[in-house]
Amino acid sequence: MKPMGGNGWAVGVDLGGTQVRAALVDASGQVLARAAARTDAVGGPGAVLQQIQQLVAETTQGIAPSVLGGVGVSAPGPLDGEAGVILGIPTLSGWVNVPIVAWLQEALALPVRLENDGVAAAIGEWRFGAGRGLSDFVYVTVSTGIGGGVIADGRVLRGRGRLAGHIGHMTIDPQAEVCSCGNPGCWEALASGTALGQYARQQAALAPTSHLAAFGAALDAKQVVASARAGDALALELLEREARLLGIGIVNLLHLYSPELVVVGGGVSQGFDLLHPGIAQHVARRALPPFRGTPVVAAQLGQNSGLVGAASLILLPG
Amino acid sequence: MKPMGGNGWAVGVDLGGTQVRAALVDASGQVLARAAARTDAVGGPGAVLQQIQQLVAETTQGIAPSVLGGVGVSAPGPLDGEAGVILGIPTLSGWVNVPIVAWLQEALALPVRLENDGVAAAIGEWRFGAGRGLSDFVYVTVSTGIGGGVIADGRVLRGRGRLAGHIGHMTIDPQAEVCSCGNPGCWEALASGTALGQYARQQAALAPTSHLAAFGAALDAKQVVASARAGDALALELLEREARLLGIGIVNLLHLYSPELVVVGGGVSQGFDLLHPGIAQHVARRALPPFRGTPVVAAQLGQNSGLVGAASLILLPG
């Protein structure tokens, strides 16, 4: 038996479409070392697996092998976490049926585990962040898309094929924009960072006096947040709309999963302080009475939720 | 230890706004006897508890007390199943903080358990109906409102305060009809039996040649189904719309809970054969690829899902 606190330290790897990141994480969830590289999209899985090996080596330099419990990998779906196989990564070519766990275990001579990125970040916040000690909470990441993970009754909610929690593809307005998935009105199509940027560009084109107009085609969600902080009226209006759209989806999540807390992460959460009043107002007004008081907070681990969550697969398995 | 199969027989009680029903159920889920009464809405909780006692006596006449494991009660929420207290029944006055389990245990000298009606029906279908043997399934009741219950990872999904699964109050169209809960565009406000009847009356008033126009203000969902069976064009159109609205919500449930199966019960399910092609088409077209094949079927226990589920609280507790 290992001492309380789990398997010593672990490396969390976050495999994304643009970046591969790794972090050495101790038993208390602290990040001790980090490294990152631009994902080798051209080289395919073989090249990326070498990048991961390299990042693991960088973050564990000088660490006694006996301290290291293993490597947890967070990756975009669809994947089979139990079999340790990535079934496909839409934004990276060649990633079809890649047995990443078996490959890395062989290359690293360490235990390796694999998890969906939204679920990994939820686990990070659950084990070491804003959801610590809770039995029921939902993590929402608002970024290029909308994803997340659900903790219910003290466990990760899995469902058939471990596919529960595809929260971004909940239809919230069937008359609205068509999503990348082909359906009109998915939450993701309306309220992701990408959607906010797109809507901002449309509106800025109609409002030449706004700061936002100056950005032209380069305008994105980040600049909307920055301009709102500087007091730009259109940017503030856009965030008010964003908060309302996030609120609609979050109220649905309250009714469907009954969490004690909703944690918002991802790029858009960098404007969370500006979005929070609108979201809270929506929850207070729109949720059924027993759900009205549910707090909605920003991810505590920030950009590390997924890395720490991936490491948690080793640190606190099960 | 009792033998495999549970606690002998049990009585399931379904406390509703218009009817109180009871059924004696054996260890295999078979209904052996049934009784019902019009809910005494004027007499308040005291009168209804006497009705329940009477119905339990009727259904267990001649049964050896040693065979009877107890009484399970299904009631509309909000309620506290663990404490055995009904917090309020919107359609019945005087039902505030009624400790129904303690009262009935004292009156009947039998173990009594309490469950939310949507969850009880889900448990009935899970233990003895269409969901038998599954780890992940969602039960949807489409009736006066829309309710249901969720089985996930082999257990009833509970959430904070056992309030998960308020599926009827998922916003699916924020521009649409305002729900009884005060919010626009809840699934229930658009696709319940009540909503179907209401929309049918509006459309029938504009279509004097339809069979439906003859019903006037008495037109409801039942008659829409009957007229569709008789080939009425407007009625068929209304059911096509209903199937589409049910489909939107069901696809959301697939993405959120990832069930192996969706089971539809409640009054509207009497027209399920007419609704099914439209629902299945919607699922095949709108669900994300890994969810597309999920079957949607009618409740196998029909009007008994809730009664059998309530009895299951005793027959197969936990």
C-alpha cells in the first residue's frame, strides 16, 4: 500500500489541437513543472507521441523514477478511455484508432491512463479545485466549443460508452445558428468563445464607433473581454448577451443534473468576473425554486484544470 | 436474509392530483390486484391518507401479512424521499411538509418508502419493464407535464437533494411559449400532452374542415391521437410537430446522459406508434454520430410503470 495521498507524483498531459502540454503534479495537486509544444499536426500520431515523451522527460528531469506514479493523458474525444484508444481527433489528421495508452506505457515504462478532456478538467477541479469535497458538480469549459464533465452522486457520470456530458450539443434554440455538428441551435453554436467572436465581428461591422470595429476580421472573444474592461458599450452589450446564453444552458444543467455548484473554465472564463452578474441573475430568475441558489464560479485551477485532472487519473484513480 | 427476489410482495401507491391508485405487486413485478379512488382534494392530507389506507386494504384483502414487505408511495414533487416527507403538491392544497412515510408506517404497521413519481416510474421500467438489465436509460413521461427519471451507471441518478432529472424544464426554445414555471420555452411547455392539446385547439379553430374542429374547447391530446388514427390530415400534422418537439428534447437527453435506451410513457405514449417514426427520424438525423442508433421505445408497463416502480422500492430496495 502507498501512503494516503496516492501514488506519489504524476505527469498530466493535455493533448490539444494546437498545443501539447505537460505538467508534473504532486500528491496535493500542485504543479511543480510545466512544458509545452506546438502540436505536430503534420507528423501524425507518431510524431506527437514523441513530443509527449519529450515533454514528460522535460517535466520530470532530475526526479527519482520511484516517485513517479505514471502519466495521465487528456485528449479531445471521441476516445475509449477504458481501452486507452483515441478513436479520432477531428482537428488532427491521422488520429484514428490510436492505442495511445499502450504506446506510451511501452515508451515510458510507466502506467498511463486516458480521459476525455472535458471530464479530465472536471476531475481536476473536483479533486483539487473549486469542486473539492463536493458530491455533485458540473464543470463547463467555454472555449473554441463548449464541453465539460459531470460529477454526480460522488462519481464521474459516465453513461453508455462513457459518453455522458456532451453538454455543448444541447439544443437551446432550434431557430438559431447551425452548429459544427450540423444541428441548429446547439449551446456551443450560440455561446462558445468562437460564437462570441463571430457575433462580435457581425455587430462591430455595424457599429463603426465602437473600439471593436478597429479589430476587423481579427476580432475575437478575448478582445471583446478586454474592450468591455475598457468600458466599450458594444463589448459590454455582447457580454450581457453571452451571459444570458450561458445562463440558459447553465439553468438546463441545474435542472438535469442538480449540482451543488457549476464551475466555468476555458478561455471565455477569463472574462468571468464580467459575465458572472448576468449568469447569476439568469439563474436566480429562471431556475426552478430549489435550484435558484446554486452558485456558479470560475475554475480555480485556471488553465491547469485539465493538466491537474489528467495527473489525478494516476494520483487518485477510480 | 430474504431469498433472492426481495421482500415477498409489496403494494405500490401512486398519489396523483386527480387519482390515488394502488396495486399489489409480486416479486416478479406482476400486478395481482388494483384499486383506485378520486383524490380527495378538499379533505386535505388527512383524508387522502385515509384513502391510501383504504386502497391498501382493498388490494391486500385475504393476503397473509407475513407475505407483505411494505408499501412504496409515488408522489409528485417536490418531496424529500430520504426523510419521507412531501414538501408540497402544487395541484393539491394543504400538502405542505407532510411526513407521509411516518404517518403511513404508523397506520399500516408496515415499512413505507417514498419516491418522486417520475423516478418511481423509471425504476418500474428499469426493474420490470423496457429497461430491464440496462445500466443507462432514461424514462420520459409525457402527460400533463413532462417528467421522468434517469438510470446512469447502474444506479438512479440523484444529484443534490435527489433533484436530478427535471427534464421537463430544459429550455429548448427561448422564443416560445411560457411554461407554468414562468420560463419561456421549457420542453414541457412545448411538447407535453397539455401543450399538444392547446396547440391543437388553436389550429383546429383555423381549420373548420378538420375532424378536430368539432371538438371545440374539449379537444385534447387524446382526440388528436384518435383523429390521426382515423386519417385526419391536421391531426397527423400535429403529431408530426409533436414528434419533432419530443425529438429535440430526446436528442438533448442522449447527449447529456448517454443512455442505452429512452423509454416514453405517460398519456401521450398511447399515440407512440404514430409518434415513433418522427422521433426516430429526428434522432437519426440530429444526434451526434455515437448517439444516433439509440432506440426510443414505449413504456412496457403502460399505466403501471409508477405503481410497479413504487412497489419496487420495497421489492428491490437500494
